Amino acid sequence: MKNRTELVRTKIDRGILQITIHRPEKKNALTLAMYTALTTALDEAEMNTAIRVILLCGAEGCFTSGNDLNDFATHPPQGEESPVFHFLRAISQANKPIIAMVSGAAVGIGTTMLLHCDLVYADQTANFQLPFVPLGLCPEAASSYLLPKLVGFLRASEILLLGECINAEKAELLGLVNQVFPKDKLRQHVMDKALRLAKQPPASVRLTKSLLRESQAQQVAEVMSKEGALFLQQLAKPEAQEAIKAFTEKRPADFSRFS
């Protein structure tokens, strides 16, 4: 499997496709090209019978800090065919099991993509944040539907409305991750889980995943589409422009003039 960009690296080992977000100098922030590479890797995994399990991780102690806001502001998504939406559809509709290995920051889509993974493991440095409201945006990846189902309405409201950071211990208590390991033990534990899963009967694994997700698949697709349209609307509004400008200028955003 050829890499589409050096910023997203792939490796197959013993039936496990490891997809690594590799942009450590930018805390693995995601660009349009990286979303395309991630989607391509997921699509190829579906077609490659040698791949039993997909493992998502980030380079050098960080999962991903989310969208690269400079790239996002310069090349905003234009519609449902934008690379970010292709990626979200690919990860939400994948037939093969996806394991996420989270260390350090998982911001924005770095957290919402986890809602579409089948197993999520983290180390003690992991932290999760959904800062859509502080950025003048709205939830994406069907997180407004999936997060309340996972953690309850009140906790989901707190996470989404306030955009506060969640540490690894709280994430485990909330059920955002399966288990938290010491930093130096995370990879070994995750590889043990991935290898165990890769040795299971593949058709049975795929069928079980399908049954687990079948009841909510249509709702997820519909909510994801609605969120995407609203996200694009919000992105064009002054509130989001102020938030992004404030971020790039390294100052607090001022929403006092908005109603």
C-alpha cells in the first residue's frame, strides 16, 4: 500500500493496517490532503483481504489536534464532497474493526472520529476536547447524536456547549475509551488487542460489528449530513471568522457584539 502523503503513513503487519497521523511539528493537525489520504487508506483496507483490523494512531505522543485552522480558513470545505466529509463517511461506514490508540491531544474531529471506532485505548496523557461552540461552529461526525447515547444528555451538553478538556481518567469513566494504560505500556497493550482481534474469524467479526451498528446506521448518516450542512453555514458566519482570526492572532475571541 503506497502512502498518499508523508503526513499519513500506513503499514501492514500480521493482518493489522496501522494508519499513523504523522505531522508532529503541528501536533498532527489535519489538512485537506491528509483527510484524502486517510480516506484512501480506509477504502483500501476494505478491499484488501489481508487486512483484518485497522489501527489509528498519531505520531510522537499526540493523536491529533484536529483541523489545521490555517488550512481550514484558506481552503474551507465547500460541500458534502469535501475531503473531510468523505473521511467521516468512510470511517462511519467501515466494515472492518477500527481500533484507536490515543496519546496526548484528541481535539475536535480527533475526538469525534473515536465515536466511530470499535475499540478505543488511551494512555494517561490523553485528553479530549470538542471546541466547536467556542469556535462558532457546531458538532460534526454525528457527535450530537452519538455522544448523548454514550455519556448521557447532561454530560454531552457540558462537553459540547462548554468545550472543556476531558482527561484520560474521566474519559474512561464516561465510556469514551475502553481502558487507560501507562504511557510506556499503551502500544504493547493495544497491539495485543489488535493481534487477538486479527486472529478471530474475519466474517464473524465483520458481521458482529455490522449488527452492533445496524440499528443506528441510518440515523448516524442523517445526523452527519445535517450537521455537515449546518457546520458549513456556521463556518461562513462572523462568529466563526472571529474565532478563527483570534486563534491565528493568539488572542481571546470577542463575541460581545454578536446576538
